[in-house]
Amino acid sequence: MSFGRVIRIVATVALIALLLPYLLTPLYLVMRPVSTPMLWRYVTFQPVTRIYRPLDDIAAVLPRTVIASEDANFCRHRGIDWRGLREILREAEDLDDLRGGSTITQQTAKNLFLWQGRSYIRKVLEYPLAMWMDLILGKRRVMEIYLNVAEWGPRGQFGAEAGARRAFNKSAADLDAREAALMAAMLPNPRRRDAQKPGPSVRRLAGIYQRRAGTAGLDACLKRPARVFRWLKSPSARAILPL
């Protein structure tokens, strides 16, 4: 095989790898995706616990508190918080300081399609992918996927349902404000931060996040449009749909 042919094959494989996330994203409007950390645990025969829950079956206080802790501008940006990123870049001394610039959409893109760890290359790949996911999936779906693929336990507990059952022996639908704040405080390091047995730092963070979660309109983009529900209850909807 000639050197030129090898280069073409490598280039083709690289192009497919770059395009695949963009092709898969529309499918995740209806499919229930798994994350790259979950896949890694599967292929290395490590335990994985994940019970998928639609956003409507998760206590509303949890996504609101996660927004308060991870991405306060989630409802206002389009996948990338450019204003917040500029502020962080002005203050950052190295790559370790840039995590604060990752939106929930970026973290979802990383969890679904990219690798863990800190890398400028991964950051560059995250940006257009996060904007694409925000455009195609919308805020509610991005949040639903994020809550179901985020790691919430030290032994392969993925998603809010598995995390809530482990930490509080209850469903994610039944979390109260304090419990939601403790779960939010576990992110992004569920192996060192434990909502089940929170240390002083986790309790302190949870208190901060619980207060922030009281901000009005923080999760406004997650609400279902009222006009849709009004139409579903109308005589015209009942004549069309088998409700």
C-alpha cells in the first residue's frame, strides 16, 4: 500500500470521526444516549448503574440547582457562554482554570462524544459541537440528557436516578432542595465528593447552590410552553390526536 493511500485512509477516518457526533446529535432527540465514561466502564467490565428518567420525572429543583451551580447563564446562551468565557480567560493562569468556562451543553458534548481530562484540543472540539447540540436538541433535551449521563457516584452510578437512590435511597422525583444541592455539589468529582456522607466543603457548596437556586427565572427555558398544553386540551386537538 502506497504512502499516499495510507494518508487518504487516515484522513477519511479522521473526517468520519469528526462528523459522527454531528450526525448522531439529531438521533438523540428520541434516543437515550450513553456517555463515553459509561462505554469505557462497559468495555473494561466495570459496573454501570443508570436508570433513565425523563426531565418531567425528575424533581424540578434538581435541574434548577444544577444550573445554579454549573452554568447560571444556561437559559441565555446558545451552547457557549462567551461573556463568561472572556472573563475567565482574563483571569486564568493555566488550563486548570478553564473548567469554569464549560457550560452544561459543553459538558454534555464532552460526556457523549469526547474524552475526559484536560486538553486544548478537546476544548476546541467542544465549542462548535455544543452550539450544534443547543441548536438541534434545545435546552430541555440537553438538560435531560445531561442529568442522565452525568456521573453521580464513585462506582459507576450515572444519572440523577442512580445518584439519588445511592445517596438518599429515594427517587430523583422526590428530591428536596437540600438533597438537590448536595447532589449538585458532587459535580464534577463524584469520586471525592459524596452527597451520601458530605464533608464540610460539600455542605458549604450545597448551601451556596441552594441559595443560588432561588433566583427567579433561572430555569425558565426548561418550562414547557403553556400554549402547547392549552392546545392539547382543546377540542381540535382531541379530534386529531388519540388522547
